[in-house]
Amino acid sequence: MATLRLARRLRAEKADDDLSDGQFSVLAALYVHGPHTLGALAEREHISPPSMNRTVNCLEGLGYLSREADEADRRKVNISLTEAGTTTVDETVKKRDRWLTRQMRELSSDERATLASAAEILRRLATQ
């Protein structure tokens, strides 16, 4: 429960408070992994293509995404971040880092060492 609460608290630190967690997740996926087709993005985010289409339409309307025909296969459409989308992800990451840094400064060196050990264990669990 503590991990879920911490994750929820970090997700609250966003550059655009009107974005849902799912919408920001799409922006972050494109930021990290580059342009995707709608189907590939839906698969990556584990949601149906119609749901992803609604999310992409909304984010495109906000100016965070653009759609472009694939040069190799004109039947495909690639979805990518706009400059505004990239800025929103960058600002959100910075905001979350600042929040977490402030919280970590309040911990003792022993508590930070314990967290570092726990992080390694959680990393191993997440990759199994």
C-alpha cells in the first residue's frame, strides 16, 4: 500500500493538472520510446485501440501530439509528441524530481540507505 500511495502522490505532481494519469502515460511512452502507430501505442499501454484513439484525439486537440502518415507505408499513421508535449513531460519530470528531492532531504542517511536497498529489491521484483 505504501508503494501505491507514494506512486499516487508522485503522479499528482504534473505540469498540466488537467491531464489524467492515462493521458500522461501516453505522453511519457512517446517521450521515451518515440513515435508509435495507434495500435502499437494501445498495445504498449494495455488498452483497446478505440480507447487509445479517444486519448490520442484529446491529446492532439490539446496540442501535445501530432499524427503523420508513415513515409514507408502511407496506410500507417505515426503518432508523435509535439514541442508542447515534450515540454509537458520535461516539466512534469522536473516537478516530480523536485518534490521527491525535498522529501528525501528530510530522511536520515540510514533511512536513505534503507530505501536504496529496497529500491534494488523492488527493481528485481518488477523484472520477474
